[in-house]
Amino acid sequence: MFLRIQAGVTHTAAAAVAVQNEVLRRLLGDEDFGTRSASDGVSRSHPVARAPGSTDSEVPRALTFEQCTAFAVGKIGDVLGPLFAEIDAHPTRVRLPEGPLMLVDRILSIEGEPKSMKAGRVITDHTVRADRWYLDNGRCPTSVTVESGQADLFLSGFLGIDFHTKGLAVYRLLDAVVTFHRGLPAVGERIEYDIRIDEFFRQADSWLFRFRFEGKVNGEPLLSMKNGVAGFFTAAALAAGQGIIHTRLDKQPMPGVKPDDWRPLVKFDAPTSLDAEQVNALHRGDLAAAFGEVFADIQLSQPMKLPAGMLKLVDRVPLLDPTGGRFGLGFVRAEYDIKPSEWFIECHFVDDKVMPGTLMYECCLHTLRTLLMRTGWVCEDGEAVCEPVPGVNSRLKCRGQVLDTTKLVTYEVSVKEVGYRPEPYCVADALMYADGKPIVEITNLSLRMSGLTREQLETIWASRCYTAPTASAHSPTATRRRRSASRTGCSTAIG
């Protein structure tokens, strides 16, 4: 109630300032007062109050990629001018990520009063090119699509947060609700992000701010990020964090949701696990080596893969349970060993190395994909795209961190809804641990396999050829049988 009243007072004050600005503009005859134009030629008309003696005119209102990179690794005074130069003497400051995770191609427009600690806005863009490191079946993955709207970091610095933290507190995301409105962006598509900070406020000894953004492709809504809260915390405050805390009610079993005519595609009636070699087989698309004999004769020439390369985020899967979890529709636990110089920690950020929360989101998605592949949701590589379900509000809650000193991260995912629309889809809840401490919770993690239907999946499994149990999936006999099946096109009912 206090925060709602505070937000109402802030809104009223902002409206009063806007009226005062309009009166000043008319008295002074300044038609350009508070107006900014983006580098793409789009005129913006959001009044900006200027303090007496302000050097606002020396502060840029748009940045190139090179300037964004300099903001990530160089001196802020070189980017934003002498008004910000003193910050470069601080031990840390708010930055954009560097290297592979610097995803802001340009800042097209900057609105707000420098150093004001008031509301502000930036417009940025990111183009999905064929040479991008992150591509998954020609798409920008869910986590990268969200992470590309990362310029709230820049905006908080532009609005003056470093003048208050003095480099003794670092940025951490706390909460966000992400909703996708269409499929993931493909190669050649350009995403434009409209990012706003609504207010800064104090909580105990920490500064926090509320933010949101909208992402569009060619004017079409792509995703919304709402109810965003981030803050700046000292090392002591971060160390004292208790992580995600669940009540008894949060753990109470609940019925899952599935179609009345739901039937399994492949035999999977007991818990199992995957070691490192079996997970590596999933990255290669070798389903039989990963899941065993039941996948040995599936009629796919190049089966779909789990993302690898820089997006390899799963080392082992200690538990795959087809009827486990809070909702009884499936549970999976996966692990990943944090290496001493993990790439995504090294570049995020240069003076505050920490794993980004959005990449934690991707870890849980890969864990969910592993479970779904074991249930039979497989196809030819490139035939389907794994992407969020439009309209589902996924909530990300971060209450801890993964540092270069972390040894092991664990992901647990419980499926809560599964079905066809007509593409296979599911909704799940996820929890991530750092060295045993629960630090990130994702509610309504969603995934659909666009390009597939229930009928296609049932056809894939109905065309499976029988392999005698005595023959190993990797034996010469099994290999000859698969080649023979491919030539003869033999088929049999699902076994």
C-alpha cells in the first residue's frame, strides 16, 4: 500500500512538472524545449526539465555501437562528456556488458535529465544477423531476445545512479515479467526496444528502480517486459541475501493440466538420468546414445539437437521423472559446472563479474527441452523452433548470484501444463541453485515447438521400426537394421 501511494504521489508530481515545463516553454517561446529527435529521424516530444546551470547540451542524445562499447569497457567521460567524468575514478560503475553479451547495436534516442534520478527513456535496436554467435535454428533465443533490451543499465547511469553509489554498490536484477506476443526474431529481423525507467527509490541502504520495455519488429509487438525492478547493492548486502524462500503453500502439490485424450508417444514410465556423455550426445543429435534403445530406430535422418557451443549450459541430468514434480506431469533436474573463466561471467561486467539473469532463464529452458525430448517431442533438425508461448506471462525472480567463485549450478523444472495448440507446448515452473542455495525462480516458463503438430509427432513414432532387445543400439547389427529400415520403409505401431 505504501509503494502504491508513493507511486501515485510520484505520478502527480511528474504531471505537475510537465505542466510547469509547458508554461515555461510558452513564456520563453522555445518550441524545441525538452524535445529530442532519435537518430532514425523519429521526433520525440517528452518535456525535459533543465536545472539552472545544467550542461545538458554537452550530453549526447544518441550513441553509436562504438560509443556503446566504450560505455561497456572504457571511460564514461569519453562517452557522456565532462558532466560524468568524475565517475571514472570510482572502483565500479554501472556498465553495459562487453563482448558477446553487448547486444545494443545503437542507442537511437535518450530522454531524461542527466543526473536527475528521475524518469527517463531510451530507444535501442538489435539486428539478428546470420553471423551472430547465439543462433538456434536461425532464431534469436529467448534469453538473448530479452537480454538485448539491456539498456536500462545505461539509462540508470545516465540518470545519475553512480553519483549516489560512488562505485560501492553494483547492479542486480530482482524482478521482471516477460510476455512474448509472436515468434522469436529470425535472421534479418531488427528489434527496436523502447525502454523506460519510471522511478528510483530507496529501500534500507540500497537504491532501486522500476523499469519496463516494449520490443517490436517492423512495428509488430514482439515482447513486453513489465514490473521490472533492479537495484544497486553492496557486497555485504549481496552476501547477506537469503535466496528464494518458499512457504509450505508454495510446495503443496497441485493438479497439472493436460488434454483428456493425452497419450504418451514413447515408453517412459520410470525415472532415469543422463551422464555427461549422454548429454553430449543430445548436443550432437544422437538420440539413441542419449536416451537408449527406445530411440534407436526412430526414422529421423538428422534429429534435432540441444543447443551447444557458447550456449552449452547443461553438463549432466541427474533426474528425469515422467510423473514427478509438484504438478505430477514431469520433473527434471540438471547441473552445470561453473568454470574458472566462464565467458558469460567474464564479459558481464568488466568490473563486476556475474552471470546474467536472462542466461539463467536459458539454462532452465534447455533443462526443460531435455525432458520434452525424452517424452518423444523430437523431429528433424531445423523442422521446429523452440520458442515461448505467446501471451504467457513468465515471471523471473532473482534473489542471488552466480560468480566466478561458484562451483555448481543446478536447475529444477516441474511441468504444470502440457498439450497441443496445434503445436506441442508446455508451461512449467523452474528453480535454480548456486552451490545448493536457491537463487532464481521462474514461474510460467513456457515453450512451444513451432512447426510441429500432434499428428506429425505421432507419425514419427508410428513409423519406428522394431529393434531386438539383444542388439545394442550402437552394435553393427543395430546399425544394419537401421539402414535396412531406411531402405525398406518398414513401420510398426508404437512399442
